[in-house]
Amino acid sequence: MNSAKTMSHSAPSSVAATSIVSSRLTVQTAGAGFTDITREVAKFLREARAGEGAVSLFIRHTSASLTIQENADPTVLADLMTALDRAAPEDGGWRHDAEGPDDMPAHIKTMLTATSLQIPVLDGAMALGTWQGIYLIEHRARQHSREIVLQFIGATR
């Protein structure tokens, strides 16, 4: 086990969470793959006049999910799709196939990823790392209309 050589943190800041601002984001997917929604979440925060707090995202589906992932090299997203396909292949002998061979694998992939995210908001902006983006992951082969509930909780400007 390695130990950190040094650690530091900024001074704590405190605000009263005086506002809850909600919105629904509808995303038309093109089929299986990643859709970057980072800009749309940032736009919501601007419209909400967010200051300090947190933004939560919740996808209202069982065959699509959310993730925070690298946004610089698209091969990362391609490799992640390959990994999910290996974890839940269409030819896995699944019993649930009411909507086709990708039906049950889509549910498994959603279970392995996330249906909700929470991201700190500092001075009106998400505290994402340099190479982080927010993605909707469509697990079904055909296009779908997906709805994500966005909610900012915190102080507004």
C-alpha cells in the first residue's frame, strides 16, 4: 500500500441551501453509445443562477444510464462500450427479450453503471476535473427519447 507524500485542502466554504431548481432534459439518442450532455447541464446551472451547491441528475429509464467519463480521447468511450458488451452480450441466453435481443443486456448495463449522479457546484460551475464529461449511455440498439431530471440544490445568485 502506498501512502501519499503530501495532502492539502482548501478552506471550507459554507452557504445556506436556499433554492431547489428543477428541470427535465430530453435527449434523442442515435442508438447504442455515449451522448455528451455536459454543456446542457452547464446551461441548466446558468439558467438556475446557481452559486454554490450540488447538481443531481436522474435518468428515468431502465435501459439507459449516466456516467462521468473522460472527454478527451474518444477511444475511451469505444473501449467502454466494448467492455459493457462483453459484460452483457446479446447472445447470453437471457430469458427477458420482450423488445428484442438487446433488451436484457440493456437492463444489465444500466445496473452496472448509474441512473443518478451528484456533482458539486462551486461558484456556479460544476467541479468536474479537466478531462471529465457527463454522458448519457444508450444501451439499446435503436434510437430513443430519454428524459433526465436535473436538480440544483444550493444558493443562487
